Amino acid sequence: MDGASIEIELHRSLDSIGKATWDACACPETAAGDRPIDPFTTYRFLKAIEDSGSVGPGSGWQPQYLSARTDGDTIAVMPLYAKGHSQGEYVFDYSWAHAYERAGGRYYPKLQAAVPFTPVTGRRFLTRPGFEVMGINALIQGAVQIASDNQLSSLHLTFCAEDEAIAGQQMGLMHRTGQQFHWLNEGYDSFDGFLTTLSSRKRKNIRKERERAHGFGGEIVALTGNDIRPEHWDAMWMFYQDTGARKWGTPYLERAFFDIAHETLRDDILLIFALRDGMPVAGAMNMIGQEALFGRYWGCIEDHPCLHFELCYYQAMDWAISHGLARVEAGAQGEHKLARGYLPVTTHSLHWIADPGFADAVARFVHAEREAVAEEIEVLTSYGPFRKDNREDHD
């Protein structure tokens, strides 16, 4: 296969690739009936974003899915978009865009390999098993060539896997790092088992927060699969709009996404609601992977102390423990997660800049940034809530 020719093709819609072909690259583990490791790169999730109009005309995210074929078979695909802005990415390059345009360049459009609006680490080079090296090389070379041929300023692959970052760096792409906070399930048999690993002060604080949260005057329920009903999406949309309007100005997802999610994604989704008199007053939406629970959206129509921590963090940890998941990824940012057992981890992205002078300046920046991120992660980890020795300090 070393001398095999590879054909790179752009697709404006997932329809032209097809579900079976895409998922054979994105989530081959599902062929045996297993849950996908990464629910965000599945055909059904990306198709829901596309079919709902959340990406496409007017969104600033124009699908340009990439495929690599050899001997008539697709060996790799990539979720790729032409971007007219830098919104919804969570690896921010606004300063790069401003600097480039102040110097007289045109930063947009650019190419972005990502899951839209989703700060979750996962594979961006989706290859069929056995074609990893060939597929990654083909996709990188193809995406860079497309950007160059179309005189685009740059190519960005955000929240890629660490091994992909290493491979991309070896092929000349710039490697950038960031951080998130993840909770790791160290084989706990219960939430109380997790609490025993914390310092006494942190353990007491979490118990107080959970007690205050449950005092909102109702009940908390966790729903997935067929337990999710259409009216639950009405509530989730309301919560999502409220949070989106406050954080981003305009919510990224269209209402139709939630209707499509009910039809095609509800087995991948965990909704956690706070109900008062049977009506949701707050809620959190999570995606379920084979190894992790991914917190995505939260919102409320009533403000209650600590309810956000309960629905987004503690309930997710409870659910992960009871279902044997290895970790909870609670989204971007948030040093407040540290006191609640979520520790900093490194995230990775890859970047290619067309202009050599500007590329050199960005390369110097990301090198310094990587060192700063590594130092910050080391410091933050040292301030984690876990006991620093083996002495028993149970309250």
C-alpha cells in the first residue's frame, strides 16, 4: 500500500459520503454494537447539526467534509468547515485574526476541522482501522493543499487527540495546547467513595452544596433513551436559549437540532432535570460516550443556590460511577470545577498559517503558550481537593 494513490475529495453534505462510510471511519467500534467512543463525530450527530441548519448558509460554518479514497475505498474522513468568523470554536484565535488584518491581510475565510460548538477532545482524522498513518497523512496534505489552492489564510484542527497533535507537528503543523477540567473515576463504588479521597474541608463543602441544591423544593431526575419525551426538548431549548443568550449573544444551535436529536440521538443523550411540581425549572444536557460522559448545555428559569453544581457536576459524577464510565468532561473553562474534583488536563490543537512571516510569529507565540499552560496545569493540580497524604481524616 506504500505506493497507493490517494484521492482527496470535498463534500458539501454528509449525504454524499453516506452513513456507513462515515461511521466506518469515525466509530468503527459501533459495528459490533458498542456505543461510540466519541458521540460527537458520529454521522448522526454531525448530520443533526447539518440538517437543523445550525451549520450551512448564514451560520459562518460552511461544510467542506473531506474524504480520502484509495483503490475505490474511503479510508479516512474529516469534519471540515469553511469559517467566516471564529465563533463557536473555544480555541480562540481572535488575536491572530486582528493582528493579520491590521497588517493588511484577510484572515477569513479559514478552514476549521472541528465538531461545531463542541469543546470536546476527539479524533479529527477519522480513519478506518489499519489505515491510520496513511489516512492522517492524506488528510493533512489534502486540507493544507485545499487551503493553499484557495488562498485561504489558515487551517485549524481544534480539540484533536494528543497522538494526532504529535503526528501533525511532525508534518509541520503548529501544535497549540490549552486546558480543561475533567473528573476521573478511580473505580469508585459510590459518590461517597469519591468523597473519602478529598480533604475534610472540601468533602464537607461538597456535602453542603448538595444539601442546599436539593432544597430547591422539587426532585431531580435523569432521563435517557425512550424516557426522553418531546416536551423535554421544549424545556431544554428554553434553558439553552437562556444560557446561550447570556454567554454568546446568539445561541449556536437551531431549535430543529433538538427535534432531530429526539429522533436520532436520544440514546446518546442524558438529560438531568430539576422538577418542581413536575415542571422542569433547570436542566443539563450530556452526551454519553463509551468511556466518558460529556457535559454540554445547562440552563434554568429559576435561580437556586448550588443547583448548577448539582445538575452539571455531581449528578454527572453519580451517573458515571453507576454506569462504569471512566471520566466526566464538563466542558470548557471553569477553575471553580477544581474544588469539586475536576482536575486540569491538556487539550491540543493544530494550526497551519499560509503567510510565512505571520506563521513564524504565531509559532513563537504557541511555543511560549505551551510552556505557560504546562506550568499552570502543574500549579492548579497542586491545589486540587484531594488529600495530600494517607492519613484518615474522615468527618
